[in-house]
Amino acid sequence: MEDAFQTEAQWYDGTNALRHEGRLTWDGHGGFRLAGPTSEQAFAAEDLRYAETRRGKLVYRRESIPDFRLILPDDLPAGLAAQLPRKSEYGAWVDKLGLGRAAAIFGAASAAAVALFLTAPAWLGPRIPESWERNIGHAMIGDFGGRLCETPAGTAALDKLVAKVDPGKVKVRAGVANMSMINAVAVPGGQVLLFDGLVQQAESPEELAGVLGHEVGHVRERHVMTALLRQFGLSILLAGTDSRVTNSVFGLASMGYSREAEREADDYARARMAESDISPLGAAGFFDRLAKETGEDEDTPAMVGWIASHPSSAERAKAYRSSARKGKTYPPVLTEKEFAALKSMCEDDPDVEEFDLF
């Protein structure tokens, strides 16, 4: 194959955090082939989608494998470039219509939709098709602008923790974001982000299991879209058209669920922890520390950080402590080595983007 139809490439195959290197080649018959020392695969051109441009690189994803990423140089040979999906600035449908026309149409639709969404979020949120929710989540977050930390050992430890608190067949996807805030968010489309600041704050994997289980509970109970519609209407979805994903993430981080939804998420977390034989005392200790830091008691709503709209930390610590079985010796949910790998993910990932709030 002529050089005009191939280039050097890096890719993540969507099954693990390993980065592969090799060459991408157009086969001349409607497909591409990736070949390197550690991985080979072929796929149809129609399966490939443009994702973003990052640090002089073009990033593509596959429709059939959501976590697949293909990274190519931006100075592609003309023959190969003609076979790849077109680069988009705002999203496929916006690029087709033009920004001005799309904004006018979207604005008119938003005005009508917000009126509906803000009056009926409780019944409308859970009825939004999950495929739509996944698309909204991808538009808002994508790969979080390269700020998701990935290492083989850390990713494996996180996957193990997710499997413990989310034992269903189709797992919620979780990631660690390279941000120092003590925070975690559930994202539309079955995703959960733990911020590195919260991971560093945790003193045991059982503490992280409680937080992760709570956010997974929001996903499983379909709370995320309901809360988005209640607090932001359609405006939060507009943030998904902004390539600066931090606007969307901070909107999600400040999003308030109802007290009933918060307690349902905690109930979900405790139930899954009981099923997986995870000690709830770690989560109780985590909330005890937060209660002391903020001067809360059981009747005081928390004011800062990840706990902003939740029931008080002291109340939650009591509930987790009460769910522990007397005299029960719980096995560790992660080994010391796995927990250390999870805590050092962002520090050990050489490719992760840093985030500055100011």
C-alpha cells in the first residue's frame, strides 16, 4: 500500500488501558487495518468517528467500541485523510447546518423544552432512552479532555472496585479525573468520575467503595437525568457542545439531587456492599472525618465539597455504621498494592492532562 494511504498510529483498544503503537492502513475496500507489535485489528471505515483534536493530534473513536481511541498525527497523507471521517468543530449536525442556524434552531427548541422539562423532571428523566443519555454523556464529557488517569495497575484496581459495588452484567464505567477537588460525579450514560482529590483523601479502599457505590446508585436509579432536568433544564445539555468539558463537569458537580434520591443512592451502596462483603465502617469513617471538618451534626446539612446537597455527613456515617454486622470480620476489598496503584494513577500516567482551576 502506498504511503499516501497509511500513517503511524497509537490506539487504545477499548478493553484495557494499554496503549498500542503501529501503523494505520487503508485497505482500499472500505476498511482500515491497525498493526503493531502488541495488537492487530481491522474494522470498517463507517465504524470510525471523529472525536477531537488534542495537542496537534487527531483523535477518533469507534461506534461499536465506546472506549476505543485512535490517535493520529494531524499532518495525514492526503489519500488517507480522504478516507477518514471529517473533522468537526461543533458536532456533526451543527457543522452541517452552520453554527448560526443551529444556534437559532436549538434556542427555539430549548425554550419549548425547558418549560416542559422543568415542570416534569421526575417522570421525564427516567423515561429518556438510555441510548440518548449515553450520547448526552459523551457530548458533555467525551474523554474529559485527556484528564482521565489511566495505568494498567490502577485501572485494574478501579475495575475490581466497580465490580464489587456494581455486580450487574453491564457495568457502570468509572474513571479517575486529574483534579484536586474532593468530589465525585455521576455522568449521563452510565459513567462515574472520581476526582483525584477525593481518591487522595480516602484512607482505605472501603471508603472509596462507599463513595463509588453511592454514585453508581444514582446511575442505577436513573437519578442523573432527573436532576439535570430539574436544576438546569436544557441549558446543561448546551454545555455539551462546548469542547471545554470543565463547564459541564462543574455543572454536574454542583447538581443537587433530592434528599430522597440521595438516600436511595446510599441505600443502594450499602446493599451492594453487603452483597459483596465490603465493610461499611470505612465509609462511616470517611463521613465522620467530613463531619468534623465542617462542624456538622446529624441535623446539619453539609455545606462544601462532594457532600454539598446531600444529607449531613454525621447522619450518613451513623447509617453506614449501623449497617455493619456485629462481630463480622470483613475481607479487604482491595489489596494494599491495588489500593496504592489506584491512588497513584494520576501521578503515574505520563499522558494525562493537568487541570488548573484558575
